[in-house]
Amino acid sequence: MTSNLRLLGATFLARSTSIRALTAFAVSAMVVPSVAAAQDFQNVTASGRIVTTAGAGVPGATVAFQSAAQGFTRTTTTDGGGNYRLPQLPLGTYTVTITATGFTTSTQGGVVLEPDQASNQFSLAAVGETGAADNAAGAAAGGDAIVVTGTRTRTIDFERTTTGTVVNVTEIARQVPVDRSLTAIIRLSPGTSQGDSAFGDLASFSGASVSENQFFVNGLNVTNFRKGLGSTTVPFEFYDTVDIKNGGYPAEFGRATGGFVSATTKSGSNEFHAGAVLSYTPDFLRSDSPNTFRDDNDGDIRESRNAYFYASGPLIKDRLFFYGFYQARHTQQGDGSVTDQRYSERVGDSPYWGGKLDAIIADGHRLEFTYFDTSRTETITNLDYDVTTNQRTLFQSSDVEKFGGKNFVGRYTGTFTEWLTLSAAYGKNKDREVTQSSSDNPYILDQRTGTAQSIGNPTATRTSSFDTREFYRADADIYFNLLGSHHIRGGYDRENLTSDTTSSYNGGVAYTYLTAAAGNRYAPAGTEYVSARTYFNGGVFKTRNEAFYIQDTWSLFNNRLNLSLGVRNDRFTNKNVDGETYYESGDQWGPRLGFTFDPTGDARTKIYGSFGRIFQPVATNTNIRLAGAETDYTRYYQLLGVNADNSPILGQALSFTGGSSACPGSTDANCQLVSDGTATPTEATVSKSLKPQSIDEYIIGGERRLGSRIRVGLYGTYRKLNASLEDAAIDQGVLAYCNREGISGCEDIWTGFHQYVLINPGEAATITLSDPINGEATARTVSFTAEELGYPKARRTYKAITATFNREFDGLWTLNGSYTYAKNRGNIEGGVKSDNGQSDSGLTTDFDQPGFTQGAYGYLPGDRRHNIKLYGAFQVRPWLLIGANFAAVSPRRFGCIGLVPDSVDPFANAYGSAGNFCPIVDGQVSDDNETVLVQRGSVFKSDWNTSTDLTLSFRPQPENRNLTFEVSVFNVFNQKAKIDYDEQGTDDGGAASATYRLPTSYQSPRSARFVARIGF
């Protein structure tokens, strides 16, 4: 075929000079494969070029990569342009041996292959070339058997358009002060930031909420699929590398409109190793954060002790390897509450254990099996507390919480020829969340004074949730030449998700005590009243996520241009509590297009860009809340007083406009009935025109290698939310429809909270009504316009420019840094809502009622205008290394959350303080002020969050890396930035809040950690 194309090219040469040039490029591209390093969840393709000292390609050279750890060798031969490629090599360190006729054999050790570092160029010296003959003679006289005469130059990966960072966890933990958590590693990546503390220790990527990320370990998806909040805990020392993808990822990776994290774990080698990593974070060296109106931080306790023991080695040399670990743990956390006069102490002692097996069943064929069990139990003890003296006295109650589960994944990878590689994987990920309280007393929140105080059971709910993910995956890599070189990668994966859950309030009810403000719909101004909410939900819910993808990485014009042409098809199927499918997405096609261009031709500079459409699956929390047999109603009574145990003395029932008498135990219209315990008809739960959440992402950037160890880069990112899934009450739309059609009786059914439907806000929706109307036997299906439903389009845009600098460690020093300038605006944060700490992914209050959308557009909680990161290390002496980690993040913007006036939206008003209306003037709230609409993020800002961490690493015997002692100090200057505030401008009754704009959270105070590493 090559000769035919050359003949065809020759025919055209006589006709056009321009066509001559194009043909020459096409022919050369056809026979020269790309210098690129493809990467999947665990492996990379090692690729590059063998050249003479003058830079010409060396054809027919034999290139052998030998694993320094496991001893296996993979061999290939260079093509006519001197290019080589070895697909599906495990990450690690290799020795590369190159032999070619007429050239001196070259061996290069210490060649590290990582996801962003697997492309190299090797030069060979010809026999007889200056220096080569002398070396060869020395070898013949009894010197080394193999002589190193070539050199290695690291080149840029021209197949990768991904932005982010690849972190070698073992090295970074020895060099840089980082917390021993996955989130701390993720925060090293450019543009990532810490999420709201309401959701735990989670990171936000590229303007998305913390619930839109995906996490993989050795190809196993360990993401929390119930709400999307984080992942299964994996012991920090078990990690080997973490590939953090902020954006630009190819079609193989999906289901993440935030970021994608793919980690690999440690494996065994041909040498036996054993050791321990002991870490201690003492409370007595931890400073105190300033107290807040909620928390008495000067009485806090934060202490942890971990002992990680490991052993590894060969079971069969060069063929079968093991790595096993056992981690003993002790964590203690104590928190004093000002408002509740309570001290809660959490203690956990559950160990983690697991390991990995690697089997090389034949050259190019390997099996891997990973197992880890991170089941843990924590006990919470609640005591009476004196905030003045920090004294803990009488026992109140205790809780037992259980988390984690057993996880495993098996994978086969087989390279059958240089042009065909197949892989397959199967695994399970289990997680649980169980909360059991020793007390059956109800949760009580007292808001009568304007400051919320918990005066009942400190634990509101009892839950029992068990989640299981079963997955299958198969992938294929095909390489061929046709008008350039092609790497076709395609595959299919499927996840079967099961959530088994029950949830209810302790004591069967949750009380809130309030004082009515003027205009309150439940009681006259000044009246003390109580809301009593009853909630129960449970059942087994199933979801299926599946996808197939295909991607062609096409190299053209003598390796100067790479085109990445891919597409991914996602399908999501969700079932209700009765096992009926209530949502089926159908085919969701997401193009993934990219390019890289080498403007200088030296494989050390690239300009790149990408476009991708990415879809987010529906969280199973949506199945549970929206498609379950949920019981949820709230009754209102006058509050006559409180009993000795703080439970309410109920007065008369408070009837109100829109109130119902259908709740159990109600005879008056004093109840808001949300759901009555029967499963909503499947067809009435979801809009028939519903589309899954998706974003479009555009990236353009450049990268340059300077010398052998420095990389600099600059890129821009633009992300736009296409559609969002939110549950919305359609009652107002139904009532308007009935009025237009002249149908009576609708107001008796659709009372404002009767029918919640999963819709794409701001788009037309075809919906089956929950109940028949107008005397009909079956429910109607109605097509509503966006205007008739009353909801605007969900919007979120992220615009950013990022500059990066990376200097790899050379035994003396390393330095890495990034700066991101970004803007993040919209009317929805994502799956969660940092404004009020709501974690009901896909079911936040953002679009519950039309009144909540007013004032909702503005700077989102994830808006961080400036994000600066700088970290590195310096080997001061052979026995002493100093590491530092500096971060500075610009302020978050806040608005004012308050009661939506009844005149604006009576149904939104019934939610209490959940809208964007406040009695505010010049940033201060008062009952004397007129209630006005407040735009999101428009009132005040938090502080800059700036922190400097230092570590000292001592090696008593410099030549022995297996004995190291480390001392790390975090937040060395003990800075006390206010990072979160009370954004509630009113209580649920509409009265001005006395705590509005008061800080609720400070940055972590100064603390210290000691680590000892002992190995054999």
C-alpha cells in the first residue's frame, strides 16, 4: 500500500508544488508513528524515538524495557523513522537497553514511566565514533559488559491533552508537607480548591461542586455514588501514584462534570521488603482556632496515631508478586458547642488491611488482583459542657457510626501483537453509612431568640445505608498506519449500583421552636410556635450506568500534529423502590476532540486544545428521595412551654392558608404534606423529556520543556453547564393549567408541595400528572413550557487561565507551582448547595419553588478569583531535606439567605429561611428594614486563605533510604483566616438573624506531625 500511495503522490507531483508538499507530509506521516504516551487507568504506552548523535532516526533498533521491580522485559523494534512503541506497560522504573547494527549498545537505568512522563528520545553513538571505540575496547579488556554511550532526552507527551497533575505519592510524602489524605494530594493540582466544610474534606475541580468528581483505584470506581461526595477511604501509604485530571480527558473517562482522579497502588517486586510507617499528630502541639458563636474551639481535640505495616516480594521470581498491608489506627476528635452547651467526642480504632497480587502469566500478559477492607466503626459520646471552663460533665447520649466496606478488583491485560492489546476487569466496591443513637429522644432546634440552639437529641436521624457497586469493563488498543499512524482505543463498561437504605428521625419527629415575625403565615407576630416534622424513607434502589467509547489518536506530518478524535456514549437507568424504571436517559453522545501541535519540531514544545461534552449520572440519592415511598409532613402548633427534657408542650393547632388536614393525627388544616408514604407513580416522577446533567468544556494551551527537568505551561479553560437535573414542585404550573382549562378541584390536590418532578430547569417538560383531574379515570400528560413552570434555565460558567511550573527532583531540589485566575458564576452550584450545607445531590432547594430562583444568579461558592500553589524541597545535607508547601486562595463571596415573602411565592415562603430575600441595608439585617431581594454573592467576602507548611526529613544514615524521620508543621505562622460565615439573614419565621455575617469556620490552625519510616 505504501508503494501505491507513493506512485499516486508522484503523479500529483508533476501538477502542483503545493500538492507536492502535502503529499510528502502525508507519506512521511504514514510510516512514522506518533511520539506519544497513551494511558489508561493503570498502564501507559512507552514511546519515543531512537536517533543518532546527529539527530537522524535509527531504523531497526531493538528497544528493551526491563522492569526494575518485577524483572519482566518487553521488547520492540524501531520503524523506518527510528520510532518505537510499547503499549500497556505498568507504571514504574525501567532499565532501557538499545541495540542496533553499527551502533554501540546503550543502557539507560532509572527511566521512570508515569501517566505524564512516558515519552523519551534516546541517542546512539556509532561504532568508531569519537569515544565509542575506546569504550568498546574497555569492555573487551574486562570492563562493563554493556557500555553506556547514548543519552536520553525527555520529550513531551503529544497524545495527552489532559490538564492536571500526576503525583508520585511515595516521593511527595517524603519531600513535601501534605496531609495524609487523597484530598491533600488533589489540592496540589492547579485550579483545585477546598470545598465547603459542610461536606467534609473534599476538593472542587474547575468550578464544579464537590459532588461531581470520579475516583478510581487500580481501575475500580470507588466514588460514593449515593451523593457523589468523595470516595471510599484508601490508606495513604497504599497509594503509589495519583493522576489528577482537571479537564481535557479523553473519551475513556466519563461520568464526571468536575474532576477525574485515577490512582494506582503499590505492588510487589523481585526483592523482599518489609517495614512500617508510623505517624503521630498530637493534640498538645495543635493551636486553637478562635471561638465562634457556634463552636467553642479552644476545647477542641484533634489527635491521630497510625501504624502502617507492609510486606512485599516475589512468590515466584519474575512471575508472581505480592504486596500486603495492615494499618492500625486511632483517631480522636472532640468539639465543644456554644449554642448547645454540649461536647461531642468521636473515637475510632478500626484497622484497615489489604494488598495486591501481580502475575505475569506470559510475556506481555498479566493478571492483577487488588483487595482492601476499610470498614470502620466510630463512637460519639455527647456530654454536658461548660464553655467557660471547658469542663465536660454529665453524659447525654452516645452514637455509633459505621462506614466503609470491602473492595476488590481483578484485571487482565494482554499484548498479543505490537498492534493489538486487550484488557478486561471486574470488581466490587462496597460502602455503608449506619448511625445508631443510644437515645430515642427527638431532635429539637430552638430558634426563638434568633440564634439556633440544639436542645434535644444531638443526632437528628437514624440511618442504615448499604451501597454496592458491581462493574465490568473491556478495552482494546489497535495500532496501524494509514495516512499517518493511528492508535484506536475503544471499550465498554457497566456499573450495577444497589442502595439499600432506611432513614427516619430519632423519636419519630424533629421539632423546631420559633417566634413569629410580622407577616408570618402560621401565627400572629410575637407568638411562639413549633413545627413538628415527621420523615421516613426506605427500600432497595437500583441503577445501571453503562458506556462505550472509541477514540482515534492520529499522528500526521512527521509527528508534528496529533488529532484526537473520540466519542463516548453514556446511558443511565434508574429504578424506583418497586424496581420499576423511572428514568432512562437513552443514548447520550459526548464528542471528545483534541489536538497537539509541535511548532518547533523538537518534541519539546506543544500547543494543544480540546473540546469535550461530559455527562453526569443521576445520583442514587435521587432514586431514594424522589422515587421512594417517602413519608414527609410537618405540623404546626402553638408552643405553650417546654418540659424538663426540652420536649414541647403543644398548644392549639395552627391552621394556615394552604394547610392540609390529611396528615396522620391531624384534624385541622395545620399540616404541610409533602409525601404520604406511597411511591409516586413512576411516570409522574420524571419529565419525559429529561436530559442528564452535562457540560461543554473548551481548553487551549501550550507546554514547553526547558532543559532535562523543567516544564512550563499556560492554558485557558471554559466550562458551560448545558443542563442540570433538579427536583421541582410543579404545583404552581398545574394550578395555572387547570385555571386555563377551566378545571376545578386542582387546588385540593396540588397544594404547593404535592408533585415534585425531576426536570431540566428552564426547559420545556412533558409531565404526567400525579392524579386524574376533571373526573377522568387516568392522569393526563401535559406539555409545559419553561415559562408555565416558572423556572429559569440552570446556568453555570467557569472561565480560567492557569500558568504552571514544574522542576523535577534531581537529588538536590524540586519546585512546582501554579497560578489560576478564574471566575465562576451561575444560579446553581451543582449537586450540592454550600450556601446551606445541603448534600441532597440533585434534590437541593435551588429549584424547589420558583421563588427560590429569584436572586440566585451570581458568584457561586466555588468562585476563587486567585489560586496560588507553590511546593518543593531542597536536600540541604545528605542527611537533611527541607520541604515546603505554600497556598493562597482568594476570598469566597456571600449573599443573604432569608424568608421568601408570602406575596412573592407562598409555597417558597413555607420552607422558611431558604430564599434570597432579607431585611438588609448596607450589609446589615434588621427587623426595622424593608425586606428586599439580594443577589447571590453580592454582600460580603471571606478572608484570603493563606498557609505555609514546612517539613524536615532526617536520614541518620544518608545511604539508607529505609530509615527516615520527619517533622512537619502545618500553617507555620498560625494564620486565622475566616473562611466561612453564617449566611442566614433571617430565621425560618422571617425575623432578622443576630448571627448573620458572623464567622462559623476558620482555616486549620497550626499543628505538627511526626513520621518514622523503617524498612528492610
